[in-house]
Amino acid sequence: MDVAPRGMGWVEVITGPMFSGKTEELLRRLRRAVIARQKVQVFKPLLDDRYGVQQVASHSGFSMEARALAHAREILDHVRPDTTVVAIDEAQFFDQDLVSVVETLAQQGLRVLLSGLDLDFRGEPFGPMPALLALADQVDKLHAICMVCGGPATRTQRLINGQPAHYDDPVVLVGADDFYEPRCRAHHVVLPPVGKDQEEVSS
């Protein structure tokens, strides 16, 4: 939805694996909001510095100025009184307080747009995303293209030196196509924890 209902708060979540166009869709909606002369603010987690700390950018090169913050609660301190649209990119990297922050903003009548990975590299729910998906007024789940079979990809494959990552590797490893590629369910592979004598496991 490009225009949220007037006079009420509204929460939209754009999700899916890496390379599915989440940030690009977020920016598209924000550009339309700007054209409609709405006051927009964009936030992102401080640890996501792939395209510069003070901007949100898609893999295709579109970008918009953003404020990078370490903790979700800080968003409330930086929202200006005249802002009507708040966007949050890479929502999965924020702490669980993001859920109550988003609810607070919606209760104040703001339109809140979020984009983020619904699943981590292990194929498990990522950070605050499960709760945000449940509370959202609108959810759009995008798909990428599986790099193995060319089918619809819903998972993010982590690769270390060209090999699948182990289950007990750190959940957060910021990167793009140097560490990750989209995969379908059938071709998403996670190796067992280091030291475990097990076969490879798939999601």
C-alpha cells in the first residue's frame, strides 16, 4: 500500500531473504510519500555500515539519508514533531524494544514502514521480526531467485570461503554477496555445530 489510511497509525513490514528487493521497495514507498509532501524520517541500526553509516541504500544503488542508532529506544528521541512517516531499515538488527517503539509510533498516528530479514542464516526467526510481522497492519513477503535452481528463494544462504556456514556461527555477520546468496528451501544448507559428527542439515 502506497498511502496508509488517513488519521490513524499504520504499520507495514517488508520482509524476505537477502537480494529480494526489500530496501528498494522501502525506498520506493518513501519516495512516493515525499512526492505527497509527507514528512519522512529514516532510521537504521548502527552496525549496518555497508553503504555508509548515514544512509539507507538498496543493492541496485538507490539511497536516502538515514539516522543510524545503536538502540531501538533512541528512535523515539529523534522523531520530529512534524514527522508523519517513519521508516526503519534492517529491522532485524535492532533489539526487542523495537516492537514497543513501533507500537508507540503507531498509537501516535504515524505510518511506520519497516524492512528486514524474517529468517537468519540458519532459517530461524530473526530478532524482533516475528513480533513485528504479527503486529503489522500490512505484510509483504518478497522472494529472490535461488542461486542453485533458479526457483523462488525464501532463505538466505551464508557462505564462508564458498562453503555453508555452521549452525553455531554468530547470527550477525554484516555483508552482501561476499557472504550471502538467496536459496530456496530445498537448497538452503546449514552445517552442524563445529565438532559435531553429524551429516549436513538443511532447513
